[in-house]
Amino acid sequence: MDEITLRIKKAEKLLKDAENELEMGMHERCCSTAYYAMFHAAKALLLSLGENSRNSQRDDILNLEEQRKTWIEQDFRKNCKISA
């Protein structure tokens, strides 16, 4: 398997783990596991752009991430009951 496929499979497994942790009431652990699921999915996306991809595609993804970072952090804190 190539690295992109491995990262997607890892993200899927971690997301299932996060769902189980949420059901068990392990909120902080769930947030951490969900974060790593997103990390591996994002890494797979960037790898899929490849070395020959336009850098602007990567920049667009990173800029979008920066724009949404505050919202995501606030949403995680609210849903996972973590104070700032």
C-alpha cells in the first residue's frame, strides 16, 4: 500500500476509535483521537497533491485551515467540554 492509502486507513480507524470513546464518555480522549484522525486525513490530502502539484493548491488548503482554526477549536471545546 502507498502512504496515502495507509494514512486514509489510519484516519478511518482513529475516527471509529473516537466514536467509541465518545460513547464511553471519554470526552478528552475522544477529542485527541479525532484530532489525529483529521491530521492523517489532511496529510493524505496533501500527499495526494503530489510534488508536481501547484503550490497554490497547498497554500489554498493551508489558508482555509487558518480561517477555520478558531471555529474548529471553539467547536471542539464546546462539544468536548474543555475550557479555554
